[in-house]
Amino acid sequence: DRTLDRLVNTHLHSDHCGGNALLQRTYPNLNTLIPPGESQAVAVWDAAALSYDKTGQMCPRFSFTDVLHDGQTLSMANLDWQVMSAPGHDPHSVILFAPEHRLLMSADALWQNGFGVVFPELVGVDAFDEVAQTLDLIERLNPATIIPGHGAVFTEVAPALALARSKLEGFAKSPEKHARYGAKVLLKFKLLEWGQISRADFDAWSEQVPYLGDLHARFGMGHDRKTWLDMMLAELERSGAMMVKEDVLMDV
């Protein structure tokens, strides 16, 4: 029967804040804290600036109470959490570190098996160096336990950092590899939302997504858009992330 009184967003991708509106309706006195970089876009609800239109994502409109600041300390669950800027995956993202227990909420800056798509790179903005700098920051913090934005809590931090750096080096050397990764994430994310959809409806949606159009234009390797999309979907199917039955795409 406790009332939720604080909601903190590390960044504003819809898979991290898409529940804000429902939580705010459920708990009318909820204090919502967001990173400062996109606060004006949230205030006027500019879905293009917030990337939801560009990525084809859905995010119900929400409000915020205050913004987070690099270097501030939040008191939550009887612990002091330090707010730290962590650009790369998203230029405005933050991570939260509780030094008393060396506990880190790493958002999408570090997972046990890598890190989130470097979204600025998908639109031609250099950000791989920022990913490296954020990984260096995490290493300096020397966390004992990490709560990632996706996946299970883990304690094997050194191997995770080594794997993330290896993946980052591969992406930096082969931007088209990162572009394929980004495209597949966008496609899989939408399948998660729908559960299943006809291929015709899926194609119609993909035609309206600016990020997919930009990625095809820059990294399509001369293939027409449908062939390139077929290649991305085939890779998702081979990896077990989706299946196709009677021209219906189904999330797995």
C-alpha cells in the first residue's frame, strides 16, 4: 500500500520512460526526474526531438518535476546515489552510483554482454569516443555490482568491460556493422510492441521510419530498401529473435 514518490529516468528512450505516463496517472504526487538535455522537448512534447517519431517508437506523453544534474546526490532506499553524465548510447544519459556498496545503475552504458546502440552514430554524429569515455568512467568507479538497463544484475565487471571495449573497437572499425545492429534493434523493438504483424503492415511501418531510411541510404550496400530489410529480418530470424509463419512476423 506504499505510494510511489519518486521516478528517475536515466535517459528518455521509450523503453526506459514509456511507462512514465501510466505511473504518473497512478501516483498523482509522483516526482519525476529526467536528464536536463531534453527537458524542453518534454515540456512542449516534441516527439521528433525526443526521437520517438524518427525511430518509429511509441511513448505516451508524460511530464516531469525536475531535472538531474551531473554531480548531484540523490537519497533513495537509504543510500546516497551520485548522478553522473554518461554520454554515448544517448548524449543525455546518466548513470547512478552508490559508493557505500559500490552499486552502479549503468543504464545502457554497460550490460553484461555489451552496451546499447550508439544512437548518435546512426544519424552520422560521432559518439564512439563518448562510449569509450563512459566505459573508462565506470572502470574508475570500480563497482562491485551492476544493475544494467537490460539483462540481469551482474558482478563480473572486468569481463563485461573487456567485452564492451572489444565490441566498440569492432563497431569503430566497421560502422556498417554497427548500423546493422542498430537497424535490427529498431525492428526487434517494434516486434516486441506488436507481438506479431503481417509482413505487409510491417513494410508499411518501416517505410515511415526516418532512421531506417537514413541507415539504408548510408549503409544499404547498393541493395534496394526491401532487399536490405529482408537481410535484417533474416538475421533476426537466424538469431532466434523472431520467426515467420505464413507471411506473419512473430516476436520470439
